[in-house]
Amino acid sequence: RMLSQMWNKPMVGVNHCVAHIEMGRCVTGAANPTVLYVSGGNTQVISYSLNKYRIFGETIDVAIGNCLDRFARIIELSNDPAPGYNIEQCAKKGKKFIPLPYVVKGMDCSFSGITTQLDKNACKWLEEGYTKEDLCYSLQVELTSTLVVFWVFRPLLAVS
């Protein structure tokens, strides 16, 4: 608002999610993609229909970004440069897989089970000989498996 006043320019309201989608469309040249929108507080499948963006599926509880942030705090991974990036780097070194619970119901999904399971068992698993890398690997595989369900669409644009 201050910049608007300083430069005598109008302030224009922008929907944050739509801005991500439109930037992705511009960069990729996608005409009318189905969108997988994954951010800190949102995990949604969105498409343009009847002159509006419409949500066709979403998390019914915890978004993937929140799940990653919570997990990074549990195993004391740094936030620099980002929890998701650090989890991904650790996952590359993981060797043992631990199944984690997730639910897909139609076009909606749930990540609260994964978050709860990690919250309750991470310390125990580390004591049993699993490494942080194993836990990161397991989390990344399960979250990716959930999102792959949405890749059955025509061109899919993933934005974050």
C-alpha cells in the first residue's frame, strides 16, 4: 500500500493462487492445464471451467507444505534454504523405507495420518537404527505417491 501511495499507482488485488497458476501458464505456454497447486497451506487440483478456476480435489486436512515443515522440525532439519529442499537432499541418501499412512478419497487426499505417525514415531525409529535420511526418503516416497494419482490428467501444470 505504501508503494502504491509513493508512486501514485493504483493498488490491484490479486489472488495468490491464481497468480501462481498464471505465471506457470506464461512460463510453460500451457493453454488450459489441469493444475496441481502445492504450497505451504494448499494442496489442490485445479482446472479452468466455465470462466472460473475450480478446485476439483484438495487436502481435507494437512497440506503437503505444512507436513514437510512439521517433519523438518521433528527431526531438527534446518529451514535454510527451505525445509522441503533439505528433506529432498536427505531423501537422496535414504536406504530403508518405512510405510506411512495416507488416504486418497476420489480427488481429495489426507496427510494428517503421515504427520501424526511421524510425530509419534520419528524418535523411536531413529533409536531403532533408521536414519534421518531413511525417514526423509519414506516421507518423500509417500507424498509423491499420493500426488502421482493426479498425474493421470491431460497436461498437468505443477505450481508452488
